[in-house]
Amino acid sequence: MDVIAEGDPGFKRTKGLMNRNATLSQVLREAKEKEEIRTSNEVTVETDKKTHYGLLFDEFQGLSHLEALEMLSQESEIKVKSILNSLSGEELETLKVELEQLKETFSLAEFCEEEEEEKKGDEDFTKDITELFSQLHVSSKPEKLARARNTAHEWIRKSLTKPLAENEEGEKQSEAENTEQVNKNSIEDIHAFAIRSLAELTACSIELFHKTAALVLHGRKQEVTAIERSQTLSQMTIVLCKELSSLSKEFTTCLTTAGVKEMADVLNPLITAVFLEASNSASYIQDAFQLLLPVLEISLIENKIESHRHELKEWGYFSI
């Protein structure tokens, strides 16, 4: 969270909020509300809204899903503590060991961006994320997430190919005079769409985590264990964070290409802003992933109780 407080005007008081034990959604909501107040008295309201991550994140309902996920996580955490307080002796120690094993799977493995595989296409990403999600065995699909990601990459492709197409057509009139204005508009559009895409992709990711939590808590028969689900969610989190990093690099390539004749003090802040929000987005997704731990702890406990009942039924001690 330090990087947000130091680099993003919308998050100046993040450290103070976090020190008061505010939840991530409270931090983001307060930042969004402050930005709404700030822009309400300015002429460039629409421009600010197009490039303010917090407002866009809320527009894509990221805040609502984050708050709902936090609520499920908090409720689950209370239940887990209550169950642990009701147990004692060997039964308590056995459960603690199993919960610790589950907790270990929430330690995200470090990944090196230089060691990433060659950039995957839209179909590959959709296939990978869909396959991972299917391993969770919940009645939801990541179609909205894949669509948001693919839309961003399609926009990038068009942004990079458009100038080449124009050159091939031989449109050279007033080229020297118009280049500066064209590039200026181009980098503004690219920057705005980059921030919007990062906010949308992050909101869609958190929506998936929220829906997964709700379905896990309300699902009856568990076809996979809590640990298996946590391992899959861990892989999914890493895939999403890598995608955000890759997407930010592609957007900054667009900015560099379109702003080749721009002054550094004009172009560099936009590039920095894209990298910053990509980093923030990855942090939000990782934080949302951690909120799933209490949910899966309850899932583990319920599965353990159900298995015990099944054993008793087989031995004829009671019928369900």
C-alpha cells in the first residue's frame, strides 16, 4: 500500500487509513469520495473521471464486490474462531494442523517477470483462466473477465496498427504541423483507456473472487477439497497479476510509440501512472485472494464434519 500513498494523488492518506485498521474497500471508497468532491468544482470533471482509477473501479462495481467479499470473509472468520473455541484436546489440535496446512497455500509464490513465457494470445488466456476456474467446481464462469481482457488487447492492437495504415495511404499533408497535436491526443486517449482497462480487469477479478466465496459457502456437496481450491485460486491470482503486468507494458509501448515527439515531462508521468496503477491493481487482487482464507477454512471444517457424519452413518451410529 506504500506505493499508492506515495504516487497516487487519489490515495494521499492511505497510510493513515491503514494504520487505523481500515479495510481495503474503506480506503478505496474514501479516496473515491474525496476525488468526487475535488472534481465537482472543476471544469475538467469528465477528463478527471476518465483517468481516475478509484472512480472507474467503482463504476465497474469493484467496490461493491470487494465490500461483499470482505463481509463474507469477516463472517467466516468469526465462525472459525467460534468453532475453535468450542473444541479441545486432540480434536482441536488436529483441526489446527489442517487449518495451518490450508493457510500455507495462501502464501503466493514469487514469480520473476523475466522468466515469464512468451506472450499468450487471447484464446490461450481465456482457455487457461477457464480451465483454472473449472477446477474450483463452482457454478460460475470467468467470461466477463476474459472479455474485459480481450477488449483491452484488441484496442492496443488497433492503436499500434492505425498509424502504420495511415502512412501506407500516403496521408502526408501538414504532417509536420499536425504531428504534435495528433500525438498529444493519442497519448491522452491511450492513458485514459489504460487506466480504465486496469480498473475494469481488477473489478472483474474481485467480482469472480466474491462469487466464488459465495458459492463455496452455499454449496452443498464438495467435489474438491478446500486445499485444492486454494491452490487453484493461488494459481489464478498469479496469472491475473502477470496479466496486469503484461498489459501495462503493452499500454506503455503504445504511449511511447504515440508520444515519440513529446517532451519527457509530458510523456513520462503518463507512463509512470500506468505502471503505478497496474502495481496497485495487482495488490488489490492479492488482498482479495487473502480474504478467501476464512471462507475456505469454513469449507474445510464443514467438509470434515460431513465426512465424520458419513463415517458414523456407515457404522450405523445414526442416520441422516
